[in-house]
Amino acid sequence: MKPSVLIIYTGGTIGMINDPLTGELKSFDFNLIDEHVPELNRLNVDMTTISFSTPIDSSNMQPENWVEIGELIEANYSKFDGFVVLHGSDTMAYTGSALSFMFDGLRKPVIITGSQLPIGTIRTDGKENLITAIEIAASKDSSGEPIIQEVAIYFEYHLYRGNRSTKDSASNFQAIKSPNLTELAAAGVNIEYRHEILYRTTSTDLTVQKAFNKRVALIKLYPGIDFTIYKSVFDRAKVDGIVLETFGAGNAPKSADLEQLCSEFITEGGYILNITQCNTGKVQHGMYETSSLFDRIGVISGADMTAEAAVTKMMSVLANSDREDVSQCLSENLRGELTI
């Protein structure tokens, strides 16, 4: 029996073709995908496609759209062996992270992919990305279990954990990278999986957490920053959680304003998550004096999480966890998003 894969088209460059009359890029009907990628007919996979009623540019992606994707997967979870989500690359890592936190107990592959060039252009990277993403979503091991049982991103011959990914280039075909976790698989002549790092859930049943708290802010520190400018961001009447992108191993400049703003925000029930703005490495509170204050006032270490993972995790945890569990959940490794 052929494995079955559901393809969900949300929008993005991969689903664009040139209008022969105007020369403009426009979305095409993904139900006719085999006309544009006839190679799909050679895959031993039963494919079904669903498109957003109005495909969107990924720059317009919102938590409501993550929920829409999640609900489509939930509604079809028992019918298909795997899922491929076609998505614009700009916010792909946010969606990969958000979906990972939505699904607890996921035991099937959800592979997100896209392209830098429209699938209708001669030099497109979209065909290979799509074909291999489908092949990965349909792949099973010798016992008949899906090889991938998590949300992952496939781009330019590499498969990455969704919540470990970030967009690295606006122009290169290798647009997505995973700074703190090596690839889950590499596609060459064969697809070579790194089985030792593949995520496996301990939950017995699939649950989908569909709520996201959008009262989350992201602040990137820089030399000379005037923290009083950001006073409104620390207003508990408007904001429930803040992600701080700090220097190096979690360091911040000595500032009475910063300490007061953070202390009052946490005292009033807010949560602050500290991540590094470096491409690799992790936050280690107390390694330097300039990060010690965070431990004193209750700022939570985000270890080696990406900004995309930190923001979406904060949104998800704030919306779906009991208040007494929020700090613990933010610091725990929930879906393979951080290294303890």
C-alpha cells in the first residue's frame, strides 16, 4: 500500500508562476501541481492537496494562520502518513516553531518547505524541495514507523528541526539554517538520517494546543540603548511576556533603568526570557557579572533557543499553561527546542 501525504499550500514563492500576459507572479491551483512538477508522478506516494482559501505572503503570517494549519493537520491526522506544508521562507522558522509547540504527542512527520524562486522558473529550487519533502514525509523505518515524528523544515538538501531553524539568507538557495543543532537529515544520492537526534514524544495521544498569547514583545539590546524608550513595552497592562536578545552568554549593560523595569515587570506577574543574539552558543546566567542581575530578579534563561522559538514558545506557554507552571515550561525542553 502506498504511503499517503497531505500537502497544505499556505502561500509563498514556491506556489507562484509567471502570468504569460502580464509577467507578474501569481499563485496557481495546487490541485494541478503535477502539471508543473510532473516528476511527482514517479513518486510511490498518494498525494492530496489543500490550499488556503486565500494564499498569503508569509510576511502576513499570524497566529490565527498557525491555528488554521494545525487544525487541517488535526482533522486529517488519521487519514495520512505524513504532511507537507508549503510556506514562504520569510517566516517559515516562526511557523515551524509555533507548530512544534502546538502539537503534543505528534508521531507523524510535518515537513515545511518552500523556495527562493517560483516553481515555474527554470532555475527554481522549489521542485527539489517539494519532491524531497514529500519523500521524507512518506518515509518509514523497517518496523513501519515514520522516520520523522516531529515538525521539521526541509530546504536545499537539508532537514532541520522546525524550532531550531532560522532564516539565514534572503538570496541564497540555502536560506534556512539551524545554528545550535545539526541537521536531522541530508539529502544526497540517499537521504541520510541522523537517527540519534530525531525527536520522539513521550505523550501517548495527540493534543493540539490552539491558543497563542500575542501580548509578547521582543527587544534586541545594542550599545547605547536608552531603556526609558522601551518603558511602554514593560507595561503589564499591555504585555505579558518579553523576550530579551542580549549580548554573548546573556549579558546586558549595567543599567538601573533596565533593572527597575525588569524587576517591576516580573513582580507584577510578567515573564522575561533571555536569549543570546549571537548566531551560536547559549545564555549562561552568572558567567559574567553583567548577567548576574537576571538571576537575582527572576529572568528566565532561554539557553540556546532561536528568537523564533523563544517568541512562539512564550506565546504558546502563556496561553496554554497554568500560571504556576509558566516559568518551568519556559525553561524546560518541551519539543527539542533547547539544549539543557
